[in-house]
Amino acid sequence: MTTTVYALKENKQEQRRIRKMKKLRNQGLSYGAISDELNRLRYKTKTGKNWTAMTVKRIIDADTNLS
């Protein structure tokens, strides 16, 4: 039996967006305001969709839990 090992690849664009989300959150913006700003800038999610407040919250929470 062989075991396949997968490594995560750093996605620089994704990391920039996460930093932007966290910066806006630290400035006091709500998750909804952050998603509005990302959509205004025409940033899309990995799946090509518009941002929602819940998506932003989940990403910020997940990134915070990893830190």
C-alpha cells in the first residue's frame, strides 16, 4: 500500500485578500461591509462567486484559529 502525501501550496493572491479582510475588520468594519468592499473591488471567491458576510466571517475565523 502506498501513501500519498499532499502539501498545501501558498496562494499569494488569497493571502493578500485575507490580510485585507483582517485589516478592514480591525478597522471596525462589519463582515457585511467587508464583503461589500471586496465585491466593489470585483474580487471573487475561489469558486468565482461574490463575497457574502458569512464567507468573510468563516475565512477570518479560520485564519485566526490557525494563527
